[in-house]
Amino acid sequence: MPTDKKIGFKLNMQIFVDEFNERKYNFKFINKGKDPGNIVGARLYKPDNTSFLDSVVYIARNKDLSCYETFSKGSFIIIGEPEDDTVYYSNARCIIMSEEHDLFDVFNIAAETLDKGFTWDRSLQSALGNFEGVDSLCKLSMEYFGNNPLFVHDAQFFKLSCPIYHPAMLTWVKDDQTGQEMIPISTVNEFKIDPEYLNTLETRGAHIFSEHIRGYRILYVNIWADNGKWLGRLCIDELITSIKPGQYLAAEYLTNMIKVAFERRNIKAGTYMRPFDKLMCAVVEGKEDARNVLNDIMRFNGWKLEDEYLCIKIGIRSQKEQDDQIGIVSTCSSIEAGIKGSHAFTLKDSMVVVVDLTMFGKSVYDFQQEFALIIREGLFKAGVSETFRGFDKTGYYYKQACIAYEYGVSSNSMEWCFKYREYALDYILDKMVEDIPYYVVCSPALEKLERYDKDNETELFKTLETYLENERNAVHTAKALFIHRSTLFYRLDRIKEITGASLEDADTRLYLMQSFKIYKRKRKNEEVLVTVKHNKKASKKQKKIN
């Protein structure tokens, strides 16, 4: 039998006990200590054995045993009652068979038991390797758990998998918001007032939930994230065959495999979105019916309505990045694991992160430092909103994050993080000229000055712009233009004559400053378009020559 330590699923002695019980063998099981899952092979005992591997169960005839003192540790199946009682007081795990059982029959049963476990494990490993998701893991496990119905739900009681439905099981209902099936609210409310169920929310490892609510026992294992967050639960209903003690270990192993799929957000083959993420998508997109689920989302994340929040868009720009779904999901999971109070998910061609800064418990600067370590590793770029209070405003601030990302990327900045406040004015100015030409929106004074400069070879346009940028400080303006102050005052008088603008009026100055910014942005864009067209023509001409 194989003894490769790399095998994922390792059996304990209880699984062999279950198998011999199933076959009606006459035996007793002696175990003074723990019964860990560490067995990956079976061997026939040899009288000259002096040391024993923890990963192997040894099958021996009682008459072949040379010394009972060897039972200080290890796992044994012994045929025949030992002559002394040393074995009963040892730390070894022993199954003691009656004399009538055949050595090789017992060995073959042990080998078959191991092979059954390894075959199941290989199917799970293959499913994970092919990213088939939680649903496939559950389907592949039905037979190993005696064809008892099993299911997995997440922390919000959405059904992630239920391969076979039995009439005695709880009934699933369809959630209007996500379209996903979930445990009925009435049943969830029953759970919330049941002391036994409330205690199950704190457990680690496999446990039994008694039959007093459902009428049958349930073997369950909670699924915990590395950061201690409860992700959901695997449940195996005792409806077809009796739950065996050895299945506790198998259920824990299956849960570990499910956790891997959870971390990938791999629920069904080819899908990488958790049911609850659909609600978050509805919120950030500002859908009308999303307001109905705000309380559910806050309760799920432990957030409060008036906490301080931040919204982030992480762009997935290249087709290669978009195809790397596992890498994207891994980044989202890393953010949630590393940033307390965060919820990260995918939306169209981006990742979205909403952070409860109040729960994060540190400054915005500290958040940016920790967030940067995760984002820079993937060479991503991100747009970041202003901080805000009120989770119900998330949709608006997601738009801020999108604006920051779009403007930051188009600016060809080398920065990884684009803050909305740095691009807010550009966005406002662009919105002002969204529906009508910029020269109609801008002050006519600019066009007059530009025409005058062209006809008279002067610099009145630049003079007015510099004067306003320096907040009408004559000394600073003259220095910036490399002219004498008297020259500056002469130019300002000419500007007033040509434009009729009163620079003493605050609204007039604001209008002129906005006009300058719009003018320069649009002129720059026009120059870029001309350059692009010129390059295209040159490229076509070169192709014809070639």
C-alpha cells in the first residue's frame, strides 16, 4: 500500500473501525489517547520489526508478536487476544480481532478502506485543480458519506451546493434580490433563538447537531477564514444511512477543500462570484432596489450606517488580466484578509473595494500604506473616492472612484493610486462643456485676447492667466513673466480695454479662471487628435511604400 506523505486525506483508526463494524466483524477498539488522521498505508507485521511508522497501520497475528512493549505508540490491527494486558495500557491505537478472522482478509479490508479514501481524495483534488467549485466537491462526496444529503451554505444562508434534495430536508426559497436559493428567513429566525444552534456558531471541527429541531441529526463543520471570519457551513443530514464516527474526520477534510474553493470564490464551475457580492454590485451601481438590502450587507460585514467609508475601483485593463480570474479573486481575498473592515468583489472590468474605516481602526494614511502593499504586488492601478459617512451613499462615491481611475489612467501618471480630489476640478470642467462647444461656455474675453495677441504679437492672454494664477499679486506675476511691474500694469489696462472685464469682481475672476482651464484642456485635446491623425496618415503612407 502507498505511504506517500503528500497524500492529502489521511485516515484515522476510527475509519477502519467503521468499516469492520459495517462488515459485522467481532473486535474491540483500544484507544487511550487521540486518534489523529495520519494513516496513509497498511503493512503486514514482521516479527523482527523494531520501529513503527506513525503513518502506517500494521496488521499482525497475536502469536507473531515478539514483544508487547513495542506498543508504546503506533496503529495496529491484531488478530487474537494478546496474552498479557500491556497493549491495554499503551498509547497505541489497536483493533483487536477474534481468532477466527483471516489475516489476509483483514489486510485486504484495510487496503480497500485506504483506497476508498484515496480515490475520493483524488477526485476532490482533480475538481479543485480544474476549478470546478464547491458544487462539484459536494457531488463527489455524496457516496463517501453514505449518500446522505449534504449541502453548503454561506454566512448569509445562501445555498452554495445541495446535490440531492430529500423531502425531509429544509426547503430552499429564492431570494428576489440575487436570484439565489437560500434558507427561509422563518427558519433562520428559529435558529437565532435556539441555544444549541447559537452554540454551534462558535465551534471548530466536526460536530453533531441533535434532532430536536429538524427531526434528524446533522453532522456539521463550520467554515472559518484565516482571519477568524465565519464563512458558512457544511451540513450532512442523517437521512439515508447512519452517520459514522470516522466521517467526522472526512467532513473536516472536505471542509478544508471547500474553504480553498471559497477563497477562490469558486462556487460552480466557471463562476467566481459569491451570492452576496451580487448585492454589493447592486449597491455600488446605485440600483433602485438595492436600498432594500443595505441592512443585510451591513450586518454581514459588521458595519454601521454612519461609519466612515472609502470606495475604491481597481482597474483590470488588459485582456490577459481579465482572463486571469483566479489571480483577480486571489487579490480580492488578499484585500479582505489583510484589510480589516473591507469587502472586495469583481464588477465588470474591475475590482471594487468598500472599506469601513471606522472598523479598520487606523488613519486613512495607514490604510493607504497597507493597501499599497497588496495592490503594487499585482501592478494594479486604483481610483479612490473621498471618505464619506453613511453606507447608503456608497453608489455616489463609487462613481467618484471610477472618475478618479479614468482621469488618472488617461493622464499617463506613473502613480498607482488616483485620488478623486486630484481630478475633481477636471471632471467638473469637462461636465460643463459636455453638451455644448467649449468656446461657447468659456468667457469671450479669452478669444478676444488670443486674437489680439496674434494680430499684435503681444502676450496679453498669458499675462491675464498668470495674474489670476498668482491671485492678482503684481510682484509674483511680474517675476513669473520676467517683466517690470510697470509693464504688467500697462498690460492689465490694455486687457480691461479689450475685454471689458472687471478683475475686481470675484465672480468674474472665477469665470475667467474656469475658462482658462477649459480652454487649455480642450486645445490640448485638439492637438493630441491632430497628432494621432498625422501619425495614422504617415503609417499608411509608409505601408504603401513598403
